Amino acid sequence: MSEPEEGRRQVQEARELEEANRLMSELDAQHQRQKRRRLQQGDAAAKNKAARDLMDGLPGTEVSLRVPLKLLTCQQKVAWQRIGEDGQMRYMIGIGCTRPFSPFSD
């Protein structure tokens, strides 16, 4: 092979190698995104379950996950009740209200 042909062949091989590396990099990035999405979906499902467990459980129920406040504050049944010092269930009374928020309290 002549020297110019060898040079063109090497340039062509270098371009093909760069293209292959770029494609591999794109595939790796796509796999990482898919893996992250699966983890986030599983994490969101676990947090929703933990929030449900907290909401449906008795006051004082604990869960092993950290639950975002927005998953809890959107639930009225959790936002307005607490256990008093005497161990009785108490319902919060909002500022300017004369009655508790819960229709089930006295």
C-alpha cells in the first residue's frame, strides 16, 4: 500500500473508532438513565407505602424511610390529630375556630 492510502485508512479507522466510542458512551448514558428511573420509581412507591403506613397507623407509628412532608400534609386525617399528654387523641383547633376540625371529636 502506498503511503497516502495508508494514511487515509488510518484516518478512516480513527473516525470509525471515535464513532464507536461515542455510540458506546451514549448507550452507557441511556442505561444509567434507565437504571436511575427504575430506582426512583421503586423509591417513590416505597415512600408512598411508608406514607400510607404512617397515615393508617396509630399515632406514634414509625417507618424506616424518610417520607417527604408533601406526602403527609396533603392528608387531612394526619394533619389534624395528635396524642395529648394524658394519652387521649386530641384534634387541633385552627386559629380563629371555636370547634375542632374533626367531626368525630366532642
